[in-house]
Amino acid sequence: MVQGYRGGICKTSIVCPEKKALMDLFIAAVRDIMALQDAEVQAIREGKSLQGFDLALDAARSKRDRIKREFLLHVQAHGCSEI
């Protein structure tokens, strides 16, 4: 289960709170990847070591993918695919 998300059944509403929470976590995870990529590009420009970027990016991508799977499973299970 993704940290920051509390599972549950969607209640009939315009916006599913669980879906929104997972979407927010997904967006944050994508932003984390982008920040790491920006830092990597900056390190290249400055001639600094790139050591550690591969591992950090792999971890960030795994987190993003885990959140994405959780989001898709939630939408499928609870039928809240409409925004």
C-alpha cells in the first residue's frame, strides 16, 4: 500500500477523495523524478560526479510506478474513473 493513502470504498461524489489522494501522490512522484533529472543535468554541466543518480532515479521511478498501479487498481475496484 502506498504511504499517505488510506484505502476504502469510494462514496458517490463528484471527486473521489481516495482517487484524488493517489493522483496527488503520483504527481509528486513525477515531480521528484523531474527534480532528480534536473540535478543530473546540472551535474553534467558543472562536470560533477554522476554517482548515485542512477540508483536515485531507479528508486524514484519504482515509487512512481507503484503509486500508478495503486491508482489504477483503485479506479478499477471502485469504479471512480470519472473525474
